[in-house]
Amino acid sequence: MNEKRVYETLEYKEEEKGIGILSLNRPQKYNAVNLKMLEELEHFWGLQRNNLDTRVILLKGNGEKGFCGGLDLPSLAEASAEFNTDQFYRWQARMSRLILSMRLAPQPIVCAVHGAAAGLGFSFALASDIRVVSQDARFAAAYINVGYGGADMACSYLLPRMIGAGRAYEFMLTGAFMTSEESMNLGLVSRIVERKNLFQTALDIARVMNSKNPMGLRLTKEAINMNLDAAGMEQALNLEDRNQTLLFARSMTRLC
């Protein structure tokens, strides 16, 4: 069960049994990630590893401006002004490990994106399992636009696997925005809906998943994660066979 905590930059609530709603909550700053949000996201995703009560998480951004504009660059500049190389590396590693924490969370994540999902916000969307977007949604691997490399926050790992290396190169090397229509055509997102229907559509998908076998959901996400890096089909089949056998044994135990 989730530890009770009041967040400053996040909102979290259990919409209904089994479904949690996590909202990035700095709407006047495009929900950009500052140090406080970093700390709170670390805390939140850390809790989910052992949270058996929440089966599906819906991730969204509050306000009308957009899902997440990435890093709050002014606050980053202030925080890093006195950093040496080692300190900057620790800061960088903490931010990037948020993406790993999302992939390690056993709950499938449905991401509802409106407006811009740029930089780290783009990586939050990539690290989710299902992406539902409004017609005004747009994505950018904006890292290269602010003087850093275009390969950042797991984007160079996730994006080529989702849309193919050819197009991923283009977006990561140019920092150009990907429209909602492009994201649909490239297979990055599941659905494009009107803005007014965005949350409800994402919630409907979460409800369908919430109706399934909880262990089945977790093992399916785990299998997809593992098989993205499987050496070949045999390894993928071995993992699938293990999961299905575990679920069979669990169901037989319940019948006895």
C-alpha cells in the first residue's frame, strides 16, 4: 500500500481500486522538472516496486499548457552553478534513473499527453507502456537544442526500438518536434483523441487492464522489458513459457 505523503510538485490519488492517477503538478512551469519534483518522483516510483494494491498507473500533466516541458532549466542552472564533474554526474544519473524506475515499476503505465512532451517529458512518455495523446500533442528529444547531446534520459535506447533507428536519428539529431499525427503513423502512440476526451480514454484503457489478472499484468510488462533485449527467439519463448507456467500453477493452487 502507498505510504501517505503530501507532494508539492505531484498529485497522486487512487481513482478507483487498483488504478492510481499520478499528475505532474507545476502547471505554470509547463510541469517542468525541478529538484523538488525529482526528489518526489524518486520517492513515488520507489514505493511502486512493492505496491501490490495499485495495478495500473495513469500518468498525466496538470494544466492546459502541456504534459511536461522537460527540465526546469533556470533551476538546473542555479543548482549546477557550483557543480564539479562528479557532482554533475550524480545529478545526471539521478534524473536518468527516473526512467529506469518507471520501467522497473511492475504496474503498466498509461501516459496521457497533451501539448508538449519535450526532453525529460518525452522520456517520461517513452518509459510508459501505453501512450494516448490529444490532437495538439507533440514530442521532442530537445536535449540537443540546449547544448547537450541528443542521446539522453534513455531516449537513445527507447526511441529507436519504438519507431525504428532511421527516424529516431532524425528526431534526436535535430531536436525537431514530432506531431501527434506523426507519432501515430510511426507507431509511438496508441490513440489520438480530442483534448476533452483524453483523460477518459486513458482511464478506460486503465480500467480494461485493471480487470485482468494482476500477476498476469506484471509478468507481461516484465516479459516485454526482458525481450526487448533478448538474444533471440528461444530466450523470448523461454521467458514466456516460464510466465505462463507460473500463472497456471497459481490458478491451479486456487482451485485446490
